[in-house]
Amino acid sequence: MPEPAAILTCDLDAVAWNWRLLRDRHAPGATAAVVKADGYGLGAAAVARRLHREGCRHFFAAHLAEAAAIAPLLPNSMVCALNGLWEGDGGEYLAHGVLPTLGSLPEIAAWRDLARRRGAVLPALLHVDTGMSRLGLDANELATLAADPSLLAGIGLRFVMTHLASSERPRDRLNRAQLERFGRACARLPDAPRSLAASSGLFLGDAYRSDLARPGAALYGINPVPGRPNPMRNPVSLRARVVQMRDVAPGDTVGYNGIWRAARPSRIATVSVGYADGFSRRLSNAAVAHFDGRALPLVGRVSMDLTTFDATHLPDLKPGEWLDLIGPCQDADAVAAKAGTNAYEVLTTLGRRYRRDHPGA
Ligand SMILES: *Cc1c(COP(=O)(O)O)cnc(C)c1O
């Protein structure tokens, strides 16, 4: 095997620590793990397996295929796909032991019909929309369902759930409004356990407790309380090897379109990571890397496969040394701030070319 150009490490001990912190916060309610988008880019199978070992028994993916891929690793667990029941997929859900999240009357009808044909009660989650206007029953569908509970015949309601639109902003009035709408919706439905908070919702206060919390981001170290100290541990490190060092003269430009020009004799370190690896082009002339804790400014444009850093002040930096792109000096939230996005996008777009290491597996 050739030496990797870059290594993405997800420390599963830190992920497990994060899950236990959230679990303890939410007890006596249960705490799930959301592992959609391949575990926020870090490896769904490795994360799910480790958290199963910690005692987690509820797992969420977005797509049926994602859920089906991890279900065999997770005995005695609820494995659920969030993005609704696609017409004709019912048999696949059953075959893989994955629960659908039913979010419309046609989806409910499809699952009910399948239950009747199989002569069984089929478990599912019911998704009520309280302010996202994305998935989930709207007010009219809820009224129809409330008026005719037989529409749920043969469906074993494991949880009624909703999703908060603004929980990382504790003062947003949408939070309280959604909480109240959810309470009213549940009161009109058959009695079933409830699932409300994702990562940030777990920090909104006691009113937002439920029978099952669904954190994703915070497991992976993303700050669930932006603007306040991050209570989570950062499990993510992205390190890239310097492939070349070169000297540039005053006036020389670096990279596409020459958007950075050396003002003095400079040393440039090039690494084999670019926007094709999810290292955003919007970090051009903006981000930093670290070597031994010392910052190197990113200079010029991020290319598809390469990125350049000003290492003039680091005479000991040589080809083959490793630069930290994400890690102890700079977490995914910090990189996101420089790229003008959120840490969710930074992590979920991390590319396929990294070697992925999972200490603590
Ligand atoms: C993504 C998602 C979550 C997890 O959200 P985080 O903010 O990452 O904790 C929970 N529930 C639903 C419905 C989601 O789509």
C-alpha cells in the first residue's frame, strides 16, 4: 500500500464519550445515534458498532439503503430511516428489519396495506411537522388521522416524532411554538412514546425532554450550543502530508489566478488535499493549517487536489511532515466559520480519498 496523502481520524472513544454525556443528560429518556450521511462523513458502520457496544439501541439514517447497511451490525436495536417511505419500498424495509418514518397519509396507507397483506402489526415511526415544512404530517393530514384512528390499523407506533427547526438558537420563538404544536398533535394521536430533540434540542431545557432524543452532530464534536463553550469532545482529525516545499520570490504569485502574491521571499508548503476532498474552495486565502501547534496561513486558491500554505516562518518544515487541517488546534466548527458554512457541511463533504482511521473500534 502506498503511503496515504492524508488521514482522516475519527476517535471512537471521543464519540462514545459524547454519546454517554448526551445519554446522561437525557435520562430517563433514551438517546439514539443519528448516523446518516455515513456517520456525518466519519464512517457510519464504525460509529454505530461502537455506540451499540456502549448500549445505544436506537439508530437513525436518512435513506433505507444507509439503514439497511448498518442494521446487521446492530442486534436488538431499532434501526430507522428518516426520509419517508418510498412507494414500493415496504418489502425492502421488512426484509432488512428497518423501520420507516411515516410522514404523509399515502405513506401511512402503504404501510397499513402491507401490514394487512402480511397479517402482522408492523412497527413504524410517525413524523409530525411542527415548523419545518419539509417532511411529516401537516395540520390537515393530522386532522384526518385524528378523526379516523383506523387509518393506523396494523401499524405499531414505536414513536411519534417531530424535528426542531432552530434549536441551536435557544431564544428563537420557533422552539416554544414547535414544542406546543407537538404536544397538541400528540394529544390527538393514539398514545405512543415521543421523540423530539436532536443535538441542540438536548440543551434547550427540561421541556424538550422526550422518550427518545436523536442527536447526530454533537456525537461528532460539533458544538450544539453555538456561541457558548463546546461541551463535546472533538473526535475528528484531518492530517495531510507535505508533498513539496518551494521558495518563491517577492512578486511571485501562488496558484490559480494568482490571488496571492509573495511580499517577501517565502516558502510554500503544498499538500495533496483539495476541494475534491471536501476541503472547500471557499477556504482560499482564508484558512490555516497547523504544524506542531504553529499556524500556517492558506495562500492562494484551493485547487481540486492540492492546497498551498505559507511556511516561511517554519524553517524545520520538510516534505513528508504532516500538517493538521482539522484537529486540536482547529475543529470542524472553526473550519466551517472560515468557509462560510456550518460544521455539518464540512464533515459530510469530507472526500473519499482519505485513509479513514477509527481508533477505539
Ligand atoms: C439530522 C437529523 C437529526 C440529527 O440532528 P443533529 O442536529 O445532527 O443532532 C435528528 N432528527 C432528524 C429528523 C434529522 O433529520
